[in-house]
Amino acid sequence: MLDLVDILLNIHLYPGQNPVLMICGLDEAGRGPVMGPLVVAAVLVEDDRLFREWGVKDSKMHRPEERERLADLIMAHSSWRVVVIGPDSIDGRKGTTSLNTLEIRAFASLIDELRPERAYVDACDVSERNFKAALARATRCRVDLVCEHKADENYPVVSAASIVAKVRRDQEMRRIGEELGDVGSGYSSDPRTRAFLENWIREKGDLPPYTRRSWATAKEMLGASKISKLSDWE
């Protein structure tokens, strides 16, 4: 039977290795909307036992009030980080820089900061292999990467990250709403968002702040307004 000295010596024989396997889940919220930021979150824990006990699932599976309650619990019992990528940064991508690349850079920065032994990531590329290779190139620290589609449904630690990201994006949208008015969720499928954009463009002749001007929806709505004004002069 090992005594305490033996245990300490055994740990000391493997410098640089953490006796506890730290795992990290990473996910995003707000990839597709025409308004508001893209939020990327990372959650670091020793294990996901508590998340399983709390019934943590992909953020879309929880009601808003339940998401906020769970987010508070998750952040109180983990190390976590959030990156908020605003519309200006999304629109300001240069050359062939895709939204995937922007997201991968954010994932990599969070992994490098938290330095987990293993990171579970919801793959945003159609190819899990390509996504994993790109993330591995972008990450400076040594980490075992598990990159899969629907990771937010299959791994509670990724579900936790999805909840943190979604709650933060909702907070950002509420802040934008307090400044501009009822902007809705920011998604083009939301009638409130479309009505807000249409009314703003009609009154101001331009897109409102916090809009992703490079999005097809934004371009189409602004273009339709200009055509309508030209028709009024005919």
C-alpha cells in the first residue's frame, strides 16, 4: 500500500502532467443572425458530473429562464471565458478570411488561455477533420482535441459552453435593445427584427448600428429601400 510519500514521489516522477484531467467544452452562439455579436464560450472543469446531475443540455433545449439559472451555476462551478465578436469585426474580415476562421481563432485563444488536457469543440465546418486540423494549427498549447458535429448535444461540457455563450449573447441583445428599441432576437427570421430594420432604414436611410452589413439580408433590405425611394420619385 502506498503511503503519502510514495504518492507524492509518483506524481513528481511525471513533471508537467496534471494528476487531474482538465476538460474544456467550447461552443458559440449567434453565428447566423443579421444583428448583434457572435459569442464564443469555453468552460473548464475536472469532470462533467455536476452538469449531468443538473440536466445540462444544448442551450436550444432549455427555456430562457432555465438557461440563465444554469449559466449562473455553470459559471460558479467552473473556470470559463467568453469572446464577444462584434458586427464590425465580422464585417471587417479581410480577403478570404471566413466566419469559420474567425471562430477557430476565438476557440484557439480560449484553449490557449485555459490550457486543458482535452478540449471538446462543436465543429463549425462541414468537415470535422478539416475543422480539427485548422484548430490544431491555430492552437499554441498541447491539447487533445475532440471536434465533432452536434458536440453540444453529445457532451455536457460543450452543452455548458453553449448555455454560457447563448446567455451572454442574449444579454448583449438586451443591451442593444435598450439603446435602439425593440430589435428582437437579431435573427432575420424574427418578425420583430425585420420590422425594426425596415422601420430604421425607412426613417434613417441606412442600416442601424450593430447590424452585420455584409449579411445578405442586410444588403437586400437596404437595397430594397433604395429602390423604393427611387420609385417614389418617378
